Amino acid sequence: MSAPAPSPLAIVDAEPLPRQEEVLTEAALAFVAELHRRFTPRRDELLARRAERRAEIARTSTLDFLTETAAIRADDSWKVAPAPEALNDRRVEITGPTDRKMTINALNSGAKVWLADFEDASAPTWENVVLGQLNLIDAYTRTIDFTDPKSGKSYALKANEELATVVMRPRGWHLNERHLVDADGTPVPGALVDFGLYFFHNAKRLLGLGKGPYFYLPKTESHLEARLWNEIFVFAQDYVGIPQGTVRATVLIETITAAYEMEEILYELRDHASGLNAGRWDYLFSIVKNFRDGGAKFVLPDRNAVTMTAPFMRAYTELLVRTCHKRGAHAIGGMAAFIPSRRDAEVNKVAFEKVRADKDREANDGFDGSWVAHPDLVPIAMESFDKVLGDKPNQKDRLREDVDVKAADLIAIDSLDAKPTYAGLVNAVQVGIRYIEAWLRGLGAVAIFNLMEDAATAEISRSQIWQWINAGVVLDNGEKVTADLARKVAAEELANIKAEIGDEAFAAGNWQQAHDLLLTVSLDEDYADFLTLPAYEQLKG
């Protein structure tokens, strides 16, 4: 018996966009509607399960590898599907939003992969959601160009064989798309909108280009969430008539719960899996979120003091490499977020040295590739991996059997010899306000103090303020972190911004709104699961 006709989806509260009819076709929306009908109920169950698991962590203040999946971990016979040629060499990946200029620059950057981001590097305005899809369609049909209205500089694609392979990142499971609703007025999950539109329009086209529909899956918290994605891939491939296994997914291990289920996540996706990625800010945010009431031993110091060499972060990254290579998957390292300065050569020199040291460490630890946020960093990261890989596309043959990570190692936060500082509190407030203000203007990737920041940055900033207040942290200057101290620092930062940019620019921005929102999510007794949920209610467009 054939499936019932999908419920029609309605576009609500959205201004018409140029060429939107090329993306929001009847057939594409029918596909998204069918994804919504089949899979949103399970998504809802899994979000409820997240809350249950968080309550259990609050009760026990611990995590462990799952007993019910021990047989999967013990079975050495299974592997993920072999990587397709276009995803076999991933030594440098550039990340960024899908605006028109970034699309061209990222594809031309010399990186092996572009993470085309509809998630943390993109504020989910309707314009960004729809026109981002259009830009990718135009890139694949080579009808994309861009002329900067300020400089007059023109941008165009290089030859196909010189372009990065696209791995697209949809929104996380927790976010809905308010502008696309079903017959009952229920919004469609943003993940299904982003995945559905991209897959429907581009899956066959990508096969014709010798590539395929490849995805990064964000904020996954369990192997059951990976299982849901696998079911979606199986259905989607049948729906458009392409072979099973064409889709490839790389999962970001950027939640503390997922770190305990890496093998199970690969197992659930094994016919469609291509690797795991080691995030940083979202991972730290997840630790604070889950262990926020676990006492002093779970208090994180200043975010910039928590490098990837911290013992608990090193345990996580080494376990990720070992897990991936044991199962034939790529292990992809974290972000080099530095933004080169055209004005300060000394700042660049110091930053480039740090980036090189970070990428050398990852390459020597066995990672198969790593992320950068700016085209100028591609050659630095490439050099680090070229030194280790040579002509090999990856180093999956390095099994890292010397690595032995215990469950307690992943949450040994107090193994880090660093403490919260007043400067760290100021930085969290500064970055939080500046990022949220830009996000409310529709920008998801924002250069702040020579670093490319995204939504994960704001999450760790507000989470640390919340944690330090609720844990009664005393800073290096002897001051105790209180709500009043946070308000004082935020007021000073707002005044500094006004003095820095002038009254007119200040009035034209969303500065007061950003200040208020940061304080709301940092000071509220009930910790908001995601900053982007209350922020989305205030996002225009």
C-alpha cells in the first residue's frame, strides 16, 4: 500500500525572496512534508529523552560507557563503509556560512572540504535558510558569481577539479523552522528543512559531478539520534531513486554524552558514516550544561585556558582517533578560529605559530584532517598534515592501540590546573554581547578580537557566567561571581561599545537587546538548554 499523501506545508510570516520558487518547489516541499510526517514524532521522543538523561546526570554527577551496547564495542568485525573518492582525503576543511561570497571563496580556498554551514555559523533567518540553498544550487550548476558592492571586486569559481568537496551541516534537532508549518500549524524541524531541501535538489546533481550528498550532523547526543538520521538517509535515497549508501555523514562529537557513544554512533550509521569530528566550544558548553550542578570539580576555568591539551580534552580527542580508525572512519580535528589581521603583523605571527602547533599536534596524534575558519589558514594546516601524510589520503592505518581512555578521564575537569579569572568573566561578557548583537542582525559567523566566533562561542560564554555564579566562584582578584557583578561588567561593556562605535552606530544596532538577552540566559535560575531558542524568538526575518 502506498504512503498517504503528505500534508501540504505552508510558508508563514515570511517576506517573499528573490528566486525562492527555485528552492521551495512543490515537489521539494512535498519531500520535506513527508520527512516531517515520518520522522518528527521520533525527533520529539528523542528530545524528551535528552531531558531524562540530563536529570539522571544531575542525580549522579557521572557518566559511563553504555552496558546495553557493550557487545557492539567488543565486536571487532564491523567497519563503516569505505570512503568515496571525493571524501577520502580531508586533510584540511574550511567552515563557514552559505552566503554568496563565502560560497565562492570556500570552494576556491584550496581546502579539500568545505563545511557549508546552516547551523552555528548561520543565523536562521528565512533569507539565510532559503538563499543559502539557492547559492549551493548555483554553485553546482556553475551559475554563481558575486561582485562586492563596496569594493567592486568580482568573485567567480575556479575549475571544478580545483573546488572543495561540500559537506553540508543542517541545524540541530532542537531547532524548529517557524516559517514552514504543517496543516496543524506545527513547525517543521529545521534539520529536516535544511537536509530535505538540499538533498532533494542536489543529490542526483552531485552524483553527476562525481561526488554525493555529504553531511555533518551537529549536536548529536546519543546513538539513538544517529539511528534516526540513518533511517532518514535510507528513506531519502529510496525517495529520489539513488543507491543506498550514497549519503555520507560525519558526526560532530560535540556533546559529552556522545563522547561515551562514539562507536555506537558509527555503528548506527555504518553504511552512511564517513567519520567523527572533535569540536571544542560546543563540547565544553555541553559539559557545563550537563554537570552544572555537580559542584566545584566540574567548574571550568576561562574558556581560553581550556586548550585541547587539557587532560580531559586530550582523553576525548585520542579516544576519537582510536575509535574512528578502529572502524575505518576519518577522524577530523577541531577549529583554528584565528582571523588574520591586515594591520598587525605581530598578532599574525603569534597566532600563526599557535595554529601551526595545534595542527601539528593533531596530525601527529593521528587525525586525518582538521578545520580552519579562514582561507589564509589553509596553507598552514595543509603543511602540518602534508608533513605527516605525504601522498597518503589519510592515516586510518594508525590504529592508536596505545590509547586507553577510562570513563572517568572524559569528565576529569579538575585535572586542569587553571582557575576562573576576572579577565575571563569580562571576555565572556564581551564576546557574548558582541556575538548575540550580530546574530540578531542575521550574522552567524562573526570576527571578534581576531577570532571567528559562532553560536557555540556564545553558548560557552553564557554557560560559564551561569556556572560561576551558581557555583559561587571566587576569581583571581578575590571577587565572588554574583549576578550583580555580571550586571556591572555587562553595563561597562555596553558603555565601552557605545564609546567605541559612536552613538549613531550604537542606536542602529541591537546592542541593548543583545546585552539583555545575554543577562537573561546567564542569570535566569532555570538554565536554558540552548541560547538560540530564546534568541530565535527575537530574530527578525
